[in-house]
Amino acid sequence: MAIRDTLLANLTTSLSSTNVSVSSELPFTAAGVPLYEKNMKKFYLDVDNTDTREMFLTLDDNDVFEREITLTGYLTVDAKNQPSDIDTAVNAVINSRLSVADCFTRECAVTDEILDDRINYTFEFRFLTI
Amino acid sequence: MAYIAVNTSGNFVALKINADGVDYDSNVSAAFVAGNANVMTVPALQEVTLNASPGTFRWQQLDTGSEKIVTTPATNSVAVTLVMDDTTFFGNVGSTPALVDIVNNKTKCYFRLGWQGLSSGDRYIQGAGYLTALAPTVSPGSPVWTTPITIEVDGEFTRGNVA
């Protein structure tokens, strides 16, 4: 099961009581506008990006590899009329990282940017496993 | 000039240990005869350092312009770091106990270090000694157990080629 599926399943539950909903669609661009800008108050999550690198080199080909999986999530809300529970929703997205098992690092960094009359939240998920 | 490269599968550094309780002091090679089921191959070595340090004693005398020197007995050891393997760290290989038990019980062991593998004709250095300096470590940023191990050598190294 991809980490994206785990995160979406967790967020579908945890955001159900907020004014933010979850889309299972990828955050693709339609007619030059990303879906998450077109459909405000809807969280979109990109696919898993996996990178494998050596953690320990050994002299007999028993090397230990570390796998890094990164995903980016997007949420746009109206800057003038933000949902009253936007903090709750943002925290729920950040905490969804804890639903992913078997990883020794589970991080989520969030940045926000005001563009015109919108606030774009970008969530950078990062997971490390052996 | 011929480098001792260890980067191909047939030339990997190999460390074998026999701690089956038999006294091989008079013939260490007997501990590593082909087919001996008590020989443990230590996997996932990260770093190997062989130390052979003859001691010296210096003195000065009034009839020479430079110090005099004589040698004293050597201190020999083999230090390795490795990624811990559950099978060899906690499991016996025939009559050779697990690595952790060899250290805990201070069991005398015999070792053979292959410079470029241990196939027929390959060079090795071998001897007897005790495993010390076990210090397994792990951390959140490095979540796989690794450990150093030092073989404190009892007596001299001997060298040869695999039969």
C-alpha cells in the first residue's frame, strides 16, 4: 500500500469534522490552473516519490539501504474568509504523518503563501525507512 | 606493483572465526580446514584495521650521538566495525558460540583474515586471540545496529595461502 493511500485514508477520517475535505485526485493542472486553486478548501496529495541510497557500505556487498519517500500536499483557502477551523485542519494534515507505520522518520513541513486573494498551504511529507 | 583491491565479489575481505573449544595453538590452520562446520564467517564488515606493533626500548649513552634501541614484544590486534547480523551475533555456528557469547564468556578464538577473499591460493593472516571492545550502537538517525570488535591477538600473526 502506497503511503499516499495511508495518508488519504487517515485524512478522510480526521478532516471529516472540519470545513476542509479530501480529494483522492492528483493535484494536476487543468487549463493552466492547479486543481487545488480551483477547488478551495479541498486537500490534494501528490504521488509517492521514492529515493533509495546507501546507509552503510560494507566490504562484502551486505550494504544497508535507506529509502526516502516524499509527498507534497496542497490546500488553498480564501484569504479573506478562511475557514474558522483552518488551524485544526492544518494540524490534522501535519499529524496524519503518524498514521504511516514502519518508518523511523516521519516529518511534515508546512509553508503558506498568499497569492492574490488565496492562501496556499504546501505540506512536504518525508518518510525514511530501511 | 600490484594493488590489493577488494572491490569485486571474489576479492571481498573475509574474516573467519573458530571458537569451538579445541586447542589449535600448535597449528592454527587446523581450525580452518575446508568443511569445518564450526567456522563462522563474520558478515557485513565495514572497516578492518590490522595492528602489528613491535614495542621498542630506547636509551641514550655518552659515547654515541644518537639513541640506541632494542625491540620488545609486539602488541597485535585486528579491529573491525560491522553491521550486526542477527544470525552470527546471537546464533551458534556449529560448536562456535554466538559472537556476543564469545565476548561474554571470554572464549579463546582463532581467526583467519583473508586479504582478498579466502579461496584457494588467497593470502591470509591468522592467529589466536580474544574478542574485545564490543560496543553496539544505534540511534534514530542511524537505525541499524553496528558495532566495533577488536581481536586482541595472543602471540604472533602467521601468514599463508589458502590450500
